[in-house]
Amino acid sequence: MVCRICHLSWERKTDGLDLLMKLGCGCKNDLGIAHGHCAEAWFKIKGNRYCEICGEVAKNITGVGDNGFMEAWNESEHGGCWRGQPFCNFLMACLIIAFILPWFFRVNML
């Protein structure tokens, strides 16, 4: 049996999160099994507990409703004043116009 997220077999550690566990969704056999830490990280990043394979709620996953992790991630180095990136969008539009517009007119500089 292997974890459906990291594709590794179970490892014996003391915290218990490295053991394979059933997710509690409708998936059968190996599709319904994952390491505790893999499953918690996966569903936290997704932001909900719905299985992407069967569409049911993974009942054995806890702590997914806490959005503090994602808020902290967005406020760290990945967020800030460039979040909407209006300057980058403006710069990209200018570059496209500068390089594509002369192609339409095909002006010979020689």
C-alpha cells in the first residue's frame, strides 16, 4: 500500500502522521489511503476537504477549515503591493505593442 499523494509506502515514525490512514471519502483501496501529513497539507492547500477523485468529503482530515495558513502565506513574501500586478500587466502590454505594431506596418529601416 502506498500514499496516493506522495506515492511512498508507510514509514515508522513517532508522531503517527507518517502512518497510512483512510481518508474517509468514497475512494476504495489505495486511492483512499494517504499519509496523515500528506493529506493534511494537500487539503489545506486546496482549502476544502472534498476529494478530487470521488467528490465526497474526506471525513478523517482535520484542521482544513483554518485559513490562517493560507493568509500567512499570502501576507509573507508572496503578497504585498505587487499582488494584483498592474505594473507588470502595463509593462507587458507596452512590450507587445512595441514589438507587434511595427510588424503590421512592416517599415523597412534600410
